[in-house]
Amino acid sequence: MDDLSNWYIRRSRRRFWKPESDADKNAAYATLYECLVTVAHLLAPFTPFLAEAMYRNLVGSVDPDAVDPSICAIGRWQTPPPSTAD
């Protein structure tokens, strides 16, 4: 996680700090969000309480109704929508 955050944040710093909110800035935030939620899922078997806190903070800040207490630790992996495939 440290490598992801350091590398991606440093590489995308200008995209995050832009004064205007355009598609490029939103895409950078969306990519970081997806990566952090995936890391929370990967951490769940090893550090369930930390992973659950990360997941609730990330997902709960976007959609409070979507936070299910059991979804991070024992939830199933979702299949990605076809629109996200290259």
C-alpha cells in the first residue's frame, strides 16, 4: 500500500491539486478510490479490523447506505461491469 500511495500520489500530484474539477481530476480520484477499496478487501483476511475501518471510511463517505458491516471481511468479490473492460 505504501508503494501504491507514494508512487501514484507523487505521479498524480498535479492532477489532484488542479484548481478546476474536470474529467482528468475526477478520473484520478476514482482510480485511487478503487485501488484503496480493493486493498481493504485484500487486507480483510489478515487485518480484519483495520480493513473494516478503511472500507467503512472509504465507502461510507461516498454512499452511507452501501456500508454493510459484513461486506469487507466476508463479502464476495463482485464481477466488474462490462463497461469497465478495455
